[in-house]
Amino acid sequence: MNDSEPHLSRLRLTPPGSSVFVRLLTIAAAAALLAIGLMFSLFALALLLVAGLLGFAFLQWKTRHLRRQWNEALRARAGQEASWSADDPAGRVIEGEVIEHAQHAPASGIGLPACCDSPLR
């Protein structure tokens, strides 16, 4: 074996002069860097939250006239549905079924209510 080449068993993994004090100082510096990183990440998260809230408020403010028109159209549509007459012979259609008024429904011969007189139900 050649003595001029370093052998793997003779290599030191720790730098010279690494005492307990140096190791404790290294651990404290790593903990401080971790705490600073956590602080900046929380600051970035708070900044993103504020930016998102401001963006949402701006979008709500810019589209307020569209929401107002939408609500007025919904109210007008609800007013039209409520203005149907009670004696409408066709009845109302809800989910594809014709709902007839009680006075127009055929009376059941056995005294069942108008909703239960059909044998198909």
C-alpha cells in the first residue's frame, strides 16, 4: 500500500477542532434558520390571504350590477309563477308531472284522496 495516498479508514468525517461547543452552536444556528424560514413562510401565507381577499372584494365590487340584474330577474320570474290563477285547467307541471287542482281531479269511488286514486301508483 502506498502511504502517500489517504486511506479510507484514516479519513475524518468531522472537521478538526469540532468540540461540543461548536456542535451546539451549529444546532442553534440550524434551529434559528428553521425559525426564520417558518416566520417568512407564515408572512408569505398571510400576504397571499390578504391579496386573495382584496381580489375577491374587487371582483364583488366590479360585478355588483350583474348580481343586481340577476336578482331582479329571479324576483320577476318568481312573481310570474305566483300570478298563475288557481282555476287554471291545465294545472302546473313540476318535474314532468302534471299537478291538477283538487276540484278538477276525479273523485275516487272508494273515498281515497285525489292523490291516491290511480291504480298505477
